[in-house]
Amino acid sequence: MPRGAKTIDNCAGHRTKKEKEAREKAEAAMLTGQKCFERDCVKADPIAHKEYLRLTKLLSTIQKNDALYGASINRYCELYSEVNSVKADAVTQRAVLSKIEIAFNNLSDEEITGDELMKFTKLMSGALAKIADLDKIIMQKRKMMSDIEKENGWTVLSAIRAIPKQAEKPEDDALMKILQGGESSETV
């Protein structure tokens, strides 16, 4: 799989001044120069707003707090808040399930009839189904968040890819020496 593109600051190897200037201009043209803006729906949601502030602070540190990334940052913050909300719903469902189990365990053997057993079975299976549905929703939203993280280079792997390689040692290339006008150590 090919590596992602690097900024001119992260590129190793020889570049002419002209190449560097052209590349820096192209990189600067890819940014708007305007800071990222927070959407109203993110401002209104305390969890999303807090995540937005955290992210924009981090992005400012690495000079990526640009309006160009605004849509994905806002979307990420909304998803973050939604995941927290769904997690809270799952905790509530687990508490309901626990109460159903306690209520069933508190029944005496005489009180457990076929109807009571069916009633508790339906209640428990309903709560378990809701928990499973909520877990699926959480996993879908986490996948979306992960895709945004990868797309914007917020993962450890993408950060590692941006680190320039160590300068490679030039090898003795007899053909290059000959072409450059030098002599090869091997004479025929």
C-alpha cells in the first residue's frame, strides 16, 4: 500500500529551490487561511462543544486548524456526542435488565408459573435485544469516527508516516560516476 503524501518539510532528498518554492506555494494554496468554525448544532451540544474545543486546540498546535477541515471536525464532534448518548442508553438498559433479574430471583417457587416465566423471558429478551441494537449503533458510529481520524491524519500510524526517513547513504554507483565524468574504480 503506498504511503500518503508528505509536506515539503517532511520530504527527504534533494530538491531544488524552485521545486521547494513551487511545492510550498501549492501546499499553502490548499489551506484557506481561515480558522475552523463551529456549527450551531455542535455549539448547542455540551459534549460535542467540549470535544470541538479540545480538537481545535490540538489542531492549532500542528497548524491544521483550517476551515477546510471544519466539516469533518464538526461531524466528528457530533458523532462523539452521539456515541456518549447511546452509551448512556445502553447503561440504562443494563440497569433495567439487572432489575428484571432481581425481580425474577425474588419470586418464590410457588409464584413462578408458566405465565410469569414467559413474562420475565420476554422482558429479559427485549432488554437484551435493545442492548445488542445499541451496541451495533455504537460500533457503526465508532467506525465513522475512525474513518474521519484516518482521513484527517489523526491516527498514530498517519503521524508516523509523516515523519521523514533518515537520510539514506549514497551508494557507490559506478555508472553514475561515469556519467558524471568521474572514473569508476573498476576499469575494463
